[in-house]
Amino acid sequence: MITNIVTATPEAIARAGQLIGEGRLVAFPTETVYGLGGDATSDSAVAAIFAAKGRPSFNPLIVHLPDIHAAESLVLVDERARQVADHFWPGPLTLVLPRRAESPVSLLVTAGLDSVAVRAPDHPLAQSLLKAAGRPIAAPSANRSGAVSPTTAEHVAESLGERVDMILDGGPCRVGLESTVLDLTGATPAILRPGGISRERIEALLGPVTVSGEAADAPKSPGQLLSHYAPRAAVRLNAPEAGPGEALLGFGEAPQATLNLSPGGDLTEAAANLFAMLRALDRPEFTGIAVMPIPERGLGEAINDRLRRAAAPRPTSGATP
């Protein structure tokens, strides 16, 4: 199969930055998952991202930036934001902050909200692309909306094909789980989406943090749709064993598992393997995917969040994969 996957040489990164500047789409790796990038200041580029993904227009996008200083021209940065950015950026933490009145970010990025979700990715290729593009890059996960997030360039090609102009291949993603989304627009910090930075680590800096539930109709951040990250096969959670015809996704000691997120019970390893293994088990010979219990602590909170959304009833329109 002919694809538009390109090895991430300096020349390819420079060309990718040029494509972004022309309003075209480039898929690129971050430490979390591969993103589908477009010029965050261009209405037409952002519209092209929505079209490529089949993404509901009410689901906002994350804007990728080099650092907190670049964010200051787009959003209002308070002391809390500066504190967590100094501690966790670059890294898998997205901050939802009030939009500046003069912010150049397309209104399509924010889905009509007065806030913008921003983060600095911790991946040298992503940082190089931001430098080459010379502008903020809006980048949801590089897959059809609602489907399993991609952690390799090949996953992007399978899901989006020619809907993306270039796929920069930087190898497998290190974290393999999307960023934590932290809302700092209110008096109390709120996690809108668990992810690569655990609640405990954020609370160690900011004190008590609330955790928001899903927003089925009008999400304030990516990843809040009830049915999301879903393979085609039905997913059954907290399963001690597979049912007839099911594949078993294991955790910990589980010799009977078809695939095992982490035989040693390591949640970091499990997070890195989650999306790739869901994809690997999403095959016609299995009637569904049974998933063994995952501890609800640390990164396990984010893993279980993704699994619950993967197992949720599928929408009949809008966000269908």
C-alpha cells in the first residue's frame, strides 16, 4: 500500500512546516499520541482538520505551542498556570485558560468557547515542527473521530489515508495516552480528561482538584464525549476471563490473555500499550474485546477513563468512527 509516511529528516520537517503554513494538514508524533496538525490561526485549516476526522464541530481542539511564553499571546496565564507549566511543560498536560480578546486562534478551534486548550509537547520532532511552522498548531489525535488513537505512523495511515498531506514518522509514541486536560478558568482547578499526568501529581502543586464527568452534548475539552477511543469491536470491562469468541486484554499475571498491557502490572507500560493493543485485537475473528480489571490509581485512572469510553454505547450520528 502506498502511503504518505515520510521519515522525519530535517528536510522533511522543514517541508512539513511549509505545508502547515499553506493551510494543509500534517500528522506528527508527540510523546502522547500522533496529532493531526493544522494552522491554529486559519479557519480553513481548522475546518480541514474537522473534515478529515469526521469530528463534531462542538468538540474543541488542543493548540500546541513551544512553551508557556508562546501561550501568553493566546490565553491569559495566571500564577497557577505558570506554576504547573513550569513543572510539567513540555509534557502531557493541557491547560484550558481564558482566551485573550486579541488571540489569533481560529474560533473554530475553541468551538465557540471563551477558553483555549493549550499544551507544549515533549517530543523533539513536535518541537521542531512548531519551530519550522512558526505558528501555533491545532492538533487532535490523528484518527477518525471516536476511533482508537494512533501511536505509530502506520496507525495514522490506516485511519486517515490521503486525508492528511504528510505523515511524519517519529516511531512509536512514548506515553501512548493523551494528555491530562486541566481547566484553570474557574476558582477550583478541574481535570476534564485524565491523562499522562496523574491527579496526584497536580494536587501536589495546586492542592485539591476536582474531576469533571463526561460532557455528552457540549464538551469543554477534547476527550469528553461519552463514546470515544472506540474500536469497532464491542469492549467489555472488568472481565476475569474472555467469553466465547472474545479476545482477552490482560493486565498483570494473566497467561490466558490474548495480549497483555503489562504482565508485571506496571501502569506506565499499560498506558503506552493501550491503544496499540486495542487496535491489534480489533479483528473480525473476535466477537469482542474483554478487558481485565485495571487499578484505579495514578495512570490507571486515565486508562480506565479511555476504556469506559471505548465500551460506552456508540452514537448513531455525528461522532461515528
